[in-house]
Amino acid sequence: MSNLLPWLHAPLTELLRQRGHAWLLQGPSGLGQYELALALASTWLCEQPTAQGACGHCGSCHAIDVRTHADLCVLMPEVAMMDLNWPLDEKSQADIDDKKRKPSKEIRVESMRDAVGFAQRTSARGRGKVVLVYPAERMNAISANALLKTLEEPVGDVRFVLASEAAWQLLPTIRSRCIGYTLPWPAEEQAQAWLVAQGVPAADAGALLRAAGGRPSDALRQARNGGSPKAWSSLPKAMAKGEVAALSGHAPSQAIDALQKLCHDLMAVGQGAAPRFFYAADLPKPPSSRALARWSKSLAAAARTAEHPFNPGLMLEALVSEARSTLHSAPPRP
């Protein structure tokens, strides 16, 4: 598949040699779990597949490209469906258009029940059926148990591919019934070359990739959302000064993510290790391990309510105030 992320070609070839009925693709965000899952599904359903993947030009490949393949069932939260241009069912789309409810951030139980029914039907094109679940950790307990029964007793020629960025959140019984595959990290040079090919300035690619912790897709998302290496490198000093404006363009969840990365790097430097997200020259002197541990715990608690803040502006002010206080606390004793 010519449009597949370059570091996923070898994993795709390896996975296509395996035999089974359920796979779990796992790893951190930004490595391409969804893209690899879709490439697998496309190849399984392709009319002229090769050992390297789908042909890309048969009727089946075209049907997947235009999101109308009768033998592919995609299970995602509605927000992800909309982001990735998969159509919702008529009733759900009408409810959202009429503002009766917001798009779901979980995989809905109704969708899972539809998928179970889909798995029991006959293949329309004669090459079996595929159920793609992404992000699999967005299943609630009811959805997960409904899927589990189908994984335990698969009906007919159906294959499942679950893609997850937090596989530890899945039921152990679901993990145990899938062939697990952990996505590889791309080489830094390969990731930077891909970012440049996507339109990211070559001078920015390395710093953005570092800010994303080496995750290329996350780095590209940062670039397209207006993220700049200069703003990122100045963030630690801005937090030490208590400058709320440095996070003014961030949603609370994005601000917490940035501060968690800063906290992580200060912990690493404090223990004599190299920072991961920032360059060492951009970091202030680390405060005590106790202060950083307290800050890390507070950020983790804030992350649990970041999607539904009472007042986003006040939340950002509180986050910056806590960051400043932590960065100005007493440094570790020599």
C-alpha cells in the first residue's frame, strides 16, 4: 500500500503471514495503529492481494477508500468516526445534526451489538468479513463483554483487528484471545523524513518530533495545530515565570499533557538521566523529587477531569500557578 506509513510496511508483511481470527495492535499513540489495522483489513478483503498488502485499485479497495465496503465493520467512538471520515448510521447522524446529543467519545453499546450481528451474516463479496475496533480501549464494560463472547465463539469467516493506544485498559480476557503485536518505533531519521514529506519544515521536524516523544503522527498533529519549536522550547521558562499566555492556545487536556512532559523531563534530569521531550538547555534546575512527585500526582488527577472542566480559563490559571510554585520550590539537597 503506497500510502502506508513507511515504518509499517515490514509489520504489515509480518502480520499477513500469521493465521488466526483476532489481532490486537498495540503501542503508544502516534505510531500508526489505526493505519496498520486498516491496511490489514484492506488486504484481507482485497481481490488481488500481494504479500506486501492490498492492490489499491480493485473494487474492494475502492469500496474501502469511499467508506462503503459491505464486509468491513468499523467500530469507533463517533468523534473518531467523524475525524476519520467514516459515516455514522442515519439515526445517530440525525441526532447529532439536530443537537439532541453530542458525538460519543466511547464505542457505543448499540454499535457493538450491530457488529455482533454483522459477524453472523454471510460475506457480501465472498472474501470474508472484518471488524476493525479503534481505539479498542474506548469500549465500556458492556461493549467489551459483548465483543468477548464473539471472540470466544467466532461465527463464519470473520476476522477482528483491535487497535489500541492503551492496551492495558482492555479486559485481560480480550487480550488473551487476540494475537498481540506491538508496533515498532520508527528510526528518528525515517520519522523526520516522513514529517518533511508531509509539509513540515525540515528545520522544525526534529524539535517537533522530540516534543511528541518520538511519535511521528503526534508531531504532525502538533505542526498542523500551529505548534512551533520556539514556543515549545520556551515553555519551561514561561511556566517558571507563571505566564498563562504560554498555554492560552491549549485546551486543558493539551496543557496537562505539556506539563506532564515537563515534569517527566525534570524528574529524569534530577536522577541524572537525559530529558526526552525538551532539550536540556531549555530546562530550569529541577526542584526536589518530592515536589515533582507531588506535581506529577496532581497532574494525573487533573487529567481525569480535563475533558469536562468547569471553567477552562480558570483551570489553565490553576495549572500554571501550580507549575510555577513547583519550579520555585527548594532544589534537592546536594
